[in-house]
Amino acid sequence: MEIGADGSGQHSLIASNAGVLTVRLLKTSPANAQLMALYQAQQLSSATWGQNVFSLTNAQTGDSVACSGVAFQQRTKLGYKTKAGMNEWKFDCISMIETLGTYNP
């Protein structure tokens, strides 16, 4: 929604399922090495860039997210601090389809 100086407004509908996926991992997680190797391999060729697929499911609730056309937004920033901290990986997704499940206690 955009509001003009005169107080009137307009809505925009963009038919897109695009989004950004953020994965936060402990600095000590072995998945960081896997993602870095994948990033380095994919950046060598545009034929492999943006071809990733992510599928996330919450086993407790049944919620799921299917992401396709996924590309690294950037590699994680490497920080060496006193506390280990987190590595954050961001991905651009051409399509993110979210489905809500039902809670199963």
C-alpha cells in the first residue's frame, strides 16, 4: 500500500511467490562447510547458479515451505570473535510455496 501526500492511497498486487530464505547456523555446524563448498562450486558457472531447491517441514505442525529457483544472495560473513556466534546464509528464491499443516500434539 502507498499513501500519497493528499492522504489517498493505492494497493499493488504483484503476482509473485518470490522471497528471501535466511538460514542461521551455529559457527561450529558442519553445514557451513557444505554450504561454502556449494557456493564456491556454483559461482564458477551461470549454468549452475540459481538451480537450488529447498524443502522445509515442521514435523510437529506439518507446516511446509517449498522453495525453487534458489540462489545464494551472498556467502556468509566470516567473523572471528571471542564468542563463536552464528553464520547467516541468505538465499533469493524465485518461488516460495508455503502450506500450513495442523498441530499434532
